[in-house]
Amino acid sequence: MKRNRLIFVTNDDGFASKGFGAVIETARKFGDVVAIAPERPQSGMSQAITIYNPLYLRTIRKEAGLEIYSLSGTPVDCVKMGFDHMLRGRKVDLVISGINHGSNSAVNVLYSGTMGAAIEGSFYECPSIGLSLISHDENADFTASMHFGERIIRAVLDGEVRMPLCLNVNVPVGGIDEIRGIRVCRQTRGFWREEFFRRQDPHNRDYFWMTGEFVNGEPDAEDTDEWALSHNFVSVVPIQVDMTDYSQMGSVGRMFAED
Amino acid sequence: MKRNRLIFVTNDDGFASKGFGAVIETARKFGDVVAIAPERPQSGMSQAITIYNPLYLRTIRKEAGLEIYSLSGTPVDCVKMGFDHMLRGRKVDLVISGINHGSNSAVNVLYSGTMGAAIEGSFYECPSIGLSLISHDENADFTASMHFGERIIRAVLDGEVRMPLCLNVNVPVGGIDEIRGIRVCRQTRGFWREEFFRRQDPHNRDYFWMTGEFVNGEPDAEDTDEWALSHNFVSVVPIQVDMTDYSQMGSVGRMFAED
């Protein structure tokens, strides 16, 4: 008997988000789905793990071919709970994290809980995809994201894949026909600069809201994900986890040459 | 009049940790210190940022050449609060994050709040160092970490530095004389596997504690940080933030060649 494919799904906006429903609907076209998402929104949680607190797991839905749980932790906790506990010993064919409400292009990959989970998924010997729509609207239209997400999932499941494989996929806002196609790109150089807004609580204590703006360090570079998105392409950046700056090995080595 | 150097200090164990006192003592040898650390321990917080909550800033100490604050956020929030609010427009000579209680070698760089802050610091046009002692003991002896930390800070401040520069420094346990020197290394390949321990709360609800083990994917590779630490060297890994997997650009490109 042919084994159904098994897809593990998570996100960072929490199990109740619209994008989570969208990604589950897409994933079910490819096999059985086990989904564990954070109990509460976890945007900006990066690759954070829970060390000081216990984790509560709650069953949201359980039927043939679909199980949905929520976990009182981070997106990475959800992946670990999935692979190291719930699915321990079972072969998983694919991890999908998303569909995120908001862009994870450029340096956002470092802050994103969606991508934190996708990266974590790639540590478990199966391909991993982080999928984001570049709109923070909680009622965003995920039609095009689902369409392109499906094409990318099919390409990964049916293609010649070299492991480890982790893809950071971002979809521009707009209808399917408005999007010009899929571009494989590199991560745009850039950073965020923040502004802090001071307010006062009813106890006369100051507090701050942080809000930022992305500074694109190379707006004209056509091989970057920011360029692709601003020109209405879906961006696909393959992601790896070695953060060593090999270009600095020599110069840093000379700083400690006497040791 | 000669301007004093300005060192920005943060950590992930919180302002009350022993390692934070140790790093401030070390940093003061080089100039004026402004330190903002999390109000509460933030280990494992990676490069997380606070999006949904306001941030409270509290003055812990303020005297000539030394200011210490706590912030109700993540380590990265502390860096952003420092550079984009408190020190806005001032030249900062160095960021130091630590001294962390526990190793941030190998793939720990991805989960570490200490390194999240150090990486964030490198976005602000000054060199940045994450400094960790590979002991989780809250009363750990930081003598050797301070000694080697001081040597590395001096090398960075006095040396020919190519920017951006971010160093992930880990110090083995032991006295100064037991440590064999400083080695510039690359990040060890590997990953964590977790175990989940189930308990029951007084309301009969199950919960889980997550605890893991690092799996070294290349224990014999002498150019890695894990090898250096296990052979009693201080490890220094230069860090960069482009997570693009350039080795996969071709194969992933072919998956979407028709687009």
C-alpha cells in the first residue's frame, strides 16, 4: 500500500490566523497534514526557543489526514515538539511554515518566527519552506500565495532536491495574473532603523513603542529578493545556517596571530 | 580634548546576572560604558524583537562614565533602544554582549540572545563581540573570560578592522593558565535533538519540559569552534548575516526554470 505523504505545518501568527488556514488547505493537496502552531502570535520571534517555561499542547482538530494542535511556545518549539515528540520516528516529507502575514525578505529572515521555524525544520532531514505574503492585513487575500505556494511545493516534492533545502518564499500583493513569475534570488543587504514613541501609562510610567523602517543597502541589485518583490515576482531564496564570515577569516586570524 | 571611547554593553541573562557585571568591569577599562540589559533572563531568544508589547526602560545606575539600564524586552530590543534612541547620533566604538552563562558555539549562534544582540550591534557601523563562557553555573568564575575578553577587545579596538565585524567568542571553563590560546574558527555543523518530559499540573493538565542535546556533525574537524573549545582554546568565529545558500542557487534555479 502506498504511504501517504506527511506534511508538517507551522507558522508564527498562531493557529487562529487566516494564513494558517490557507497553508493547511494547500498542504492537504499533497498528503496528510500534522500542524502545530503557536497558541498566540509570535511574529518577530526569530529562532527563539523556550527554556524557562513548560509547554502546553492543545488539540484543535483531529480527523482523517489532518491533525491541528496549538502550543504555548515559539514557532521553533512547535517544530521541535512535532519532530522530537509527536512524529518521532515517522518520515516527514516536507515542512511548511506560513503563510505569514508580512514580508520575510532581506534581513527579515533573521527576525522572522516563520523563517525560524522553517530553518529549524531543515535540521530534520526533509525539505523546508517558509511562505509569506508581503501584507500585514489580517484579512489579506491569500489566493496568489496559495497558487504559487502549491507550485513551489510541487517542484520541491517532485524535483531533484539536494539536501538540506530551506526556501524563503515571499509573494507580492496582487492577483495571480498580476504576478510575473518566480525568481530565485539572494538575500538583499540592508538593515532596520527604529523609531521609539514615548507614551505614559496610567501610573505615570513612561513606556516606548518601537517601530522601524527597512533600509535597502542595494536597491538596484536585480538578483536580490527585494528587487524581485518590488517588480512583482515571487522571490525564492535558498537558506543555509552557517553564519561564519569566511571573508574575515584571514584578517581576524592576523589579529590573534601570536596565539 | 580627547573623546573617551564609548562602549555599548548588553546581554541575554538580564541586568542582574554575574556575567553582566563581569563584562561591564572589562568594558570600563576601554572607555565610557552605556549598558542596557533585559529586565528578565532572555536566553534562547535569538534575534527576537518585541512587536506586540510596549517597552519599559528603568535606570539601574548612573555615574560618570557608566550608565546601566534595564529594558522589558529582548536583547535585540536593548540594542535598538541603545542605538536608535538613547545614543542616537553619538559615535559608538564597540558593542559587547555577554558574558553569557553558557556556550554559544556551533549552531547555538542561531538560538542565542547574546549573539542575536551582537549581530544586531554589527548593523550600527561599529565592531561587535558576543562573549560567552561555556558554563551555565550562575556563580561561574569569569576570571579567564574577562582576561581573554580584554585581549580580544584590545585587538579589535587597536587593530586593522574590516567592517562589518561581528565576533562570536566562546571561552572554555578553567583558569587562565589552563587555556591554550585563541583560535579563529568556523561554525561547527550540527543540530540539537530534544527530549520532551511530560508532567501534570495541579489542574490535571499535561505540560512538557523541553531539554536537548547537541549533535556535532563533524567532531574531528580541527578548524571548528567545537573542536577548539574541547581542546581548551578560546574560539573566535567571525559572523555575517547573509543566509543565502549560494551553493543551491543553481539547483533551485533549475526547479523554476520555466518561470
